[in-house]
Amino acid sequence: MRTHFPRINSTVLSVFLLVSLPALAAGVLLVLLIAQGTLRDSFGSHLANVAEQTAAGLDAYVYRKVLDVSMLGRTRDIREAVQAAPAADAARLATNSASRYLADLVAHDQVYREVIVTNRSGQLVAASRASASRDASGEDWWKATVDDGVVGRVFVTQLRWDATEGVSVMQVSAPVTDTASNQLVGVVRVVFDARELLAPVAGLQLGDTGMATLVRENGSVVFSRASNDPAAKFFAAQELADGLTRLSAIGGVREDGMHFSAVGAGGAPYVVGVARSQLSRSFPNLAWLVAVSQAESELIGPVRSLGWHLLLVFLVTVLLVLALALYFSMRLHAPPLDAEMALVEHRPVSRMPDTGDDDDDMPATRPVR
């Protein structure tokens, strides 16, 4: 007996498809959007934490150098050089004990690029290398260090690119005080090689695209390993400014930083985590921010795996819909059953044997009772 495989009823299939598949597609899309948003927020918080740790490293290094320079200004040789004479000529600069001490310091610590000492009037009295006598009283760093002229204060300049040396440098100046009165009698300034300072920023590598950038609040770049251009702007400068504006309305940048999305130079979306350096609390001119950015394409790997699982769920659902449509099509294809006819009892009918005679010649027969 040949088995007849019923056809799928197109109406039933259409009903199931119209009801289930759009709902499933909407659910899958909603799950993916929620997953991407959650993942983006999670990685943004992670990048902000990395930025905060990097900023803390910068702060610790600068404060350590500030302490070193402050202690340098309290050494006996430096104090004696400041109080010995109103000024020093080139010959005395090269031969006095303070200059020899500074030259030895620079020779044995390559982070120190140059050290100079001036008296209260701004005249050069000691230097780590041969230099002509000069008056530094008109320079901004000297004025900022002298401050009120009584006790003075430590001053740290912005980073500056030294094209001759091919490195970024930072200047830290501190008051030289009298041992008895603790009042300002001179100024010591140290030019540091900033490579060690910037090592946490330059060495940060997250995946193929993740990197750190030291920026100012206006979006200008303080340091980036991608460029030495002093006029460079951070690619997410506008988003950074908008984020700082929003946060200023609720009390400033939080301790745990902030994060946002931005479009990179090539049009690819990036996630950016930002944390503020604490140096601005002591040195207002150093309002630095550390921004850690990474392409979103590197962060959605887990979502891709989730997408494959959702695709599998979608395919299983489609197969289930087809199976249900086939089942109901078979039910609709079966012939109807007359219940009343099935309950009637029929007598068997007896038939006369066929003799081959015509029906007209056969005698009439009485019906069988």
C-alpha cells in the first residue's frame, strides 16, 4: 500500500510564520541590543578604571620628583651657593662646589637633564653644565616659584617637546630656603626627561587598537605615542567636552571616571574611558586627563558568540514551526467521519447465482424472509 505524504497547508504555515517569526526576530534583536549596550557599558567602566590607574601612576611620579627637587633645594651646597655671593660669573659657575655636585648628579641620573640654581634676585649661581651668567627673574617659572617672595612654592611646568634631544621634558622648580628663618633665598630648577613619567601612557596596549592618551580639558593632546605634534587634538575632543560639561553639573568628574562612545578617524566606533589626574589640585596648570580608547570591534567578541547561539535558537524555532504546520496540515487533510452512519447496522445482501438467462425470462421470486 503506497503511503501518501500530505502536503503542508499553506494557510496554516503562513499563520504560524506570521505569528511566531516576527516575535522571535524582535526578541533576538532586543537581546542583542541589550547585550551590546551592557557589554559596551561594562568595557567603558573597565577602560575608565585603567585610565584611573594610569593617572595615579603619573601623579605618583610627579609628586616624587617634586619631593626630590624640594629636598635638593635644602642641601648644604645649594644653600651655600645661594648665600655666598650676589651672582657668579662663568668661571665660578663651573668651579664652585654646588655646580660640581649638580654635574655629578646629572651624570649619574639620566632622568636629570639640567639643574640650575638662582639667588633671590634671579641671578644664576650654580649649574650642572657650563653656562654663561644670566638673569632668570623675568621668566615665568621663576616668578611662579618665588610667588609671594617670602616662602615661595613648588612649580611644575607643562610638558615640552625638546626637538634637539628628541624627548619630552618637564621642569620642576622649588624654593631654596634659609635654614634659620625658613624663608626664600633662591630657586632651584630641574629639567627632567619625561620618558619615565610617560611610560605608563606610552606602554599601555589593549588588544590591537587600545591605547592611552594624555589630554587637556580642551581636547588638546599632552602626549600620545601616535604623534609628537604639539597642536594635535584628541579624536574624541567634542565628546570629552560634552562629558565634562554634564559631569560638572553634578559635581565634577567622579573618582571612578567616566566613559563614552566616539567615532575614530577611520569612521570606526570606539569606547573611551577617562580619568582625571589629581595634579591639578596642587598645580592648576596641570589639568590633565588620561583617556584610554579601544575599538568596539574588539570588544564585541562575546556578542558574536551569543549571536551564533541565537541563530541556532532561531533555526530550531523555524523547524518547530514547520513541524507544527505539517501536523495540523495532516489533521486538516484527513476525510471527515460521519458518526451517525457508523452507528447503523446493515444486513448482508444475498444475491442469486448468475445463470446467464435474461432477466425477463426468469420467474418471479418471492423475497427471502
